[in-house]
Amino acid sequence: MRLALYVFGGFALGLLLVGLRELLFGFGENRCSMTYMFEYPEYRRVQLPKRVARQYPSYGLYLYGEGVYAQETRGLKLTGAPVLFLPGNAGSYKQARSLGSVALRKAENLDGPIHMNVFTIDFNEELVALYGGSLRRQTQFLHESIKAILRLYKDRPDPPRSVVLVGHSMGGVVARALFTLARFNPGLVSLIITQASPHQAPVLSLDPYILEFYSAVRHRWATNAEDLRNVTVLSVGGGYLDFQVRSGLTALSCPIDDLNKMSVVATAVPRTWVSTDHISIVWCKELVLATVRAFFDLIEPETGQFTESPEKRMSVLNYHFFRHPVLHPGGAQDAPVTFSAPPEAWKEVNTLRLFYSAPKEAQVIYFLFALSSRRKAYSHFHCRSNNMEMTSWLYGCTQMSGSICVQAVDLSSRTELLPAYKAVTVKISDLLSVSHLIIDASNPSGTEFVVECELQREESLTVSVQVPHVLSFGLTVSDISINSSGLLHTLQLQDFHQVYQAFRITVTSHCKTTKDRLPSVYRLRVPWFREDSFDTASIPSVSDIYSTLHTSRPDNASSALLQLHTAPNCQYKVSIRTSIPKVLGQILRFCGPVLPVYLAVVLLLMIRAQLGSIKRSGHPSGMQEVMSKSLQLHKLELPVLLLLLLLRQSWFQDVWSTLGLPAVDSLPLNSMEELSHDPKASVSVQEWPRIVSPLLCVLGSSIAFWGSTVLRVFVCFLSFFLAPLHRPSVSRDCGTLRLHSQLLLIIFLNVLGGVTCGALALMVSCLLHLYRVLRLQMTERSLSHMLNLAPEKVSQKSENGFRASDDHSKVKECNGSPLLTESVLQDVRDDLQLHFSLSTLLTLTTMLSVPSLIHWRHNLRYWVHLDPDPCWPHFVPLLISSVLLINCNTDTLLRSKLMLNLTLHLLLPLCVGMLAFCPLHIYRVTYFLSAALALLACSCYF
């Protein structure tokens, strides 16, 4: 039995480690380039009004500078466009140096006075992602900082009216929260760029304040969207390397017709195309360059300040972060285009495909594709080129004179930049007034490049392939072969639209000749979110593409696409199979934050099994031994599933709402977006969380099993070091408290928690209980040694007055002193098992409250009392129960038949309640554990 238990624990641990490996290291190394400062960075503190400085003593506002610029701005006489950087969770205000330094170098390279003043806020590196009590304070300080920045420009002839905000992580959420303040003027902020900011929901909901904060922000941007339509917001997610804030959480929840709110993942940003981790997104050179270029394009040359036009902001951001059509915003010519090239420069293409390699010699050449005879047979025209000089390179001819185009319209704005070349695809049916398509392949400076164009039939180049089921475990393979006669092929990956899916896609290419071949580009395109990823491959090659999603498609109406930019006259074979390690990684990416809930459930079930063992035999089993008996998944999942089914009935929903009961939490596998109104889609989305939930129980049991083992070893070693500091004891009452000591300790802990921090009082109570476990461990070791030395009779009197006897069944009285027997050792071991389980449960409770304790300690020099305190006064029953449980033992539990039975019956509903109401509200775990510990304390005294 013990062997099978360790095999199960090892298997569960293996699943957990495989998932963690894929989550942390499964997507390769960080390919971002580092940004460097050319001169020593300086941070000039901006003086704030005394009222603000007194109200926010731990915060500060700084101006970034380097070298000569830092000296010029010493007096804060500023003339640039203001940009304010907001650090995130535990972030430093010095993280603004990458943005500030690149912006400074960019301004120095320009011919003119246009430049930016980069400010940054010091939020004292607070853990706002884990403790939400300071989010409102940060928002209010941000408001005061914006007003202070604009006051610096009051003497300017054209002072700025608004400040551009760049928020990293939770700093981006704080930026959007500005608009929830009653006295905030929305005109003070017109552009917000957020980097890896969890807009959808907090990563961990360890206190109610962070959820209240998110609720207020979501309500403001959803219900009052009209007055926020002129505010442009761009959210950039880090991609797969960011395991702290998954990119699905960075999506903005705004009306679909509000085009001013945009979301994108770094892998889809042109000229970036890399994933970043949560910190490197701040200094990633490719992304910082895109941001700075966009900022300078948004500055009006006349005023030197950021534009007030929402249309221009959208155009510039679309250019730098979405398509990058090579033409700068506004560069496309709306007026008709005329040509002055001689007749010999015009070449008509009579075939369906064009391949042209520009020579080193400079020349002017135009290629013509006639459309009149091809409109019915072909639907699209596709063209691509690498290293081409001309920005405007595709035209639609509207007036011909012989073989020469006299007048045309510029179609180059539809160009999209890809990792290896630029490409453009136009729909022929949209060009009714165009008779010919013109490719400008001129190379005025003699640069070599390749141009490939072709007419396409969409239906012949689009193929549907059914992806294997996620439960095929990689044994089923979907194969498709493509004899490439075109430049672009699209695979519709049918039923690939959920985040728990993960596939290994192998693309094998083979060509008879590889001369002058452009590389192949494989693009995983997600229609419902800008999370595209790119892979570039030479020819021939074998490429493995690991495909996963950041967001699900709730309505199941569309699936992901695999676009293959291929070489003509080559063969491609695509194989798709499920990747189980990646599936485990995806489950941990989305559901890893709820593992504390399942850990608490498993620990509580173990204690329930121990109480059952005490009731039956008078002895508790070890935590490892009871795991197999306690992990009864059907008793956990069936009640939750039944509750979900009942909540689909309108009458039950009405009763539920009337009673004021909370909504049932589901696992975050639907990207926190609203579910479709389609019942089938809702069933599909709700079924998978219930399938994943047992797996999370197994992973939680693995953490509980090995975590308790490590804790047991730690307690054993610590007791060795503490043993010389204590007198040997052979009593099970070692480490207990007298009644008046308990009362004084309860009063002290409650006063301590009320005056300072509730988490501090909880930690003290947890340490006191751990001390009880250590004393029992030392007593158990002393008794074992004594009985081993004299197994039949111990005649020597111990230092505390106890004596041993050869009676092996019970403790008798001899001269008024209890005698040492095997039963005394068994009693101590029973109490050790019981208190070790209780200490493990208290340790988990303390760990969930540690963020508020860290925040209190971090700001102790500013205030003694934590306000608001998520632990107070809700933890008062927990403190009382933890103190009362110090004196608990198996005998007191056995004497409480009625209360013990009641506790055994109520612990299982508490576990079910945690699964139903805690996955998205982790702080509720403490409430359920407080109720369980209160029941246990009552079982010891009543």
C-alpha cells in the first residue's frame, strides 16, 4: 500500500514537473535585444505640493535624464511632450530608463526641436498584484502627478493639455483606473499604452480589494464608454514567455465598435515578432523602438506636443503595432498617380505568375497584369518582395494608353510586413474600376531584390484539416500534403479554438531547386485576437511549430489558421499531433493560480480522513497514508456539477439570487470573456473545466503529499537543533498552554492584529502551533530512545519526575507519578500526526496572507497599522481556533462524539464549497479553512 502511494505521488509529481517545464522553459530563450544607456541615467525628483507629499510619503515623481539633457532640465524648465511611465507589481521607477534613453537618442537624431520628457513614478515597489489595498492610493497619486507635470509647462506658449501614460503590468491597470476617480478630467489623458497588464482579471485574487478595484474599472469603461471613445488605449501582451501574466488577460474588454481600444501580443508586432517575459517587455529593444517611433509620429511639428486627433492616433498605432504597410501613416496617395517612365520600361505579364530578380544596375521597370480576362477565374492577387527600395510598389491602373498606364491608384497601403519580406494581397472583385495591376520593380540605387507575384483562386489554396482530439495523447496524426504551385496556402485548423489545446505541427519542405528561393514563412493566425506567431524556414527544411492559444473562441464559430508562405513548385507535408506536455503547460498557465484552492481541499480531506480514523480506532493515520482514502473525486465534482446544472434553471437562479448567494466560479479556461449565448457553446466551455478539475485535484494532492513530506523532514531536523534548549519530556502535554495563558494569548493576538497587521498575528499563532509540533517531535524521539534502551522496564526516573514501567498496555499510577509505557509513546505519536496536519493547514492559511504582511513590513516606516487590512477582523475566529487547538489531542476528540460526528459531516461540504466558490476568489479559501478549524476546536472542547 505504501509503495502504491509513493508510485501515485511520483506520477502526480511527474505530471506537475512536466507542466512546469513546458510553462517555464518550453518556448525557447528570450530573443529580445537589450537596450543600453549611452550616458549615466539620472532621476530628477519633482517637488509635489506639501499636501500631496504628506498624504503619500512613500511615493515620488521623477524626471528621467542623461548627460547634457539632464543638466539642461535641472531647473525643470521643460519644452518637450510629456510621457509618464508607471511601474507595475514590485516594479521600480528606474525601469523607465529604456524608454527614456531610446527617446533621447531618437530626438538627438532628428533635425528639429521635437523631443519627449519622460517622467516616472516611484510606487515604493509595492506588491499590488498580490495586495489590492494600495491600488486606489496609487491611482489617486497618479492623478496628482499628472496635474503636477502639466503645471511644469504652464509658462509655455503651447502647453500640453494631456499626458501620455505607459503602464507596465499593474501600472497599466492603474492608468485605466484614473477614469474611475470622481474629480478626474478625462481630457488629461488621451493615450495609454500598457505592457503585460492584466486588464481582464487579476492573476491572483488574494483579497477582496483587488476584485473591487477591477470591478470599478470594468464598470467605468463598459457603462460610460461614450465619453471614453476619444481615449486611445493600446494593450501589448508578452506572449508565451510571460508566464506571470498570460496574454489572454491583457485583452481589453471594450465595445467591439470602439476602434480606439486595441490589443496585440508582442509576437504579432511588426519588426518585433518575439515573445517577451514579464520584465523584459519593458526593455525589449524591438518593442521599445516601436513604441518610441509611434510616439514621435504622434507629435505635431507645429506645437511639439502629442496630437489631439483620435484618428491619427489609431492610424499611427496601427502602422507600428499591427500591419506596418511600409508606407508611413498618410503616405498613401489618395489622388490619382501618373507615371513618366518611357514605353520600354513597361512589361506586360501574360502568365499567371511573375518571378523577377533585380540586377545590381539601376533601372526603372513596371510589370502589368491585365485583369479583364481573369476576373471570373481568379479571386485574389498576391505579391511579395524582399529588400525592395520602393515603398509604393503596387498600383491599380484606371486609364491605359496603349501599353502604358496613364493614371492609377496607389494600393500599397494594403501591404503587410512579414519577417522575411513584405507582402500584399488584394481582392480582385474590389477593383472594378481597375483594368491592370502594376508592380513597380524599379531599383534607383541598384539594390538587389526579388519580386514574386501571382493570381490566385482562394478555394484552391485553402484547405481544411481536422486537428486531433486533445485526448488522443499524441497517438493520432493529421497529415496533409501540399504540392505548392502558389505562393500562399491557408490551412483551416478545424476545431482548434480552445486554450487547453496544444499541437506539434511539423512542416517538411522539399524543392528540386533552391536557387533564388525566398524563405518560407509559417504564420499561425488567430482571427479573434491579435496573437499571431511567425516561424521562418529555409528550403528544404523540417520545422516544428508548437501551437497554442492565448484566448478561446467561446462561440466555436471559427478556428485558428496556419498560413504557409511557400516557394512555388515545391512540396510541403504538414503533420499535426497533440502535444501532451504542452497541454499540461497550458493547463498550468491558465489554472495554475487556482492550485492553492485544490491544495486546501486535499489537506482538508486528509484531516477528515484522520478524524475518521480516530473515530474508528482511536489513532490517526499519517497524512501520506490517508491520501488514497481521502481523494474521492466523485464526492467533490458531482455536487459542483449538479449545482451548475441547477443554476441553468431560471427558477433556481431566482432563488439563488434572492438568498444573496455568490456566483459559482469556473476555472479560467475561457479567457475571462463573456460566454456565448449559444447553449451548446456554453455546455462545451463548462464541460472542460469539470474535466480539468480532477487533474488539478491530482496535482494538488502531489503538492500536499511531497510538501508535507518536506515539512516533516524540516520539523525533524529543526527539532534536533532545538532539543538542547529544552528539558527532555515524556508527556503528551508538552508545549500546551494553561487556560489563563490561552486567554491572554488570544487577547494579545487580537490586539496585535488590530493595531498592526492581521497577517502578523496569524503568523505568530502559526509559529506557536509549529512549536507545539516541535515539542511533540522532541518528546517522541526521547520516548523512543528510552524504550529502546530499556524495552522491558525503565527504572531510572526522568528529570521531569516521570518513571517507566514494563506494563505495555496503559499508564498506571505508582507513587503518584505516571509510568512510561508503549502506550504513552503511541499517544505522543498520535498527537504528533494530528498536530502536524493542523500545522500544515495553518501554514497554508498563513502563506495566503503573506502578501499583506510583506506590504505592511515594507511600509512600516510610514505607518504602523495596515489600512485596509484584508485579514482583519475576518481572521479573529481563526486566531481563536488556532490557539485553542494547541491543547487538542486525540483523547479530547474521542470524548466529543457528537461534535466529532458533526465535524466529519461538515468538512466535505466545506471542500465542495471551496471548489465552487474559490477558484476566482482565492481569499475565500481562508474563510472556509477558518470554519473548518473552528469546527475542530469545538470538537476538542465540547
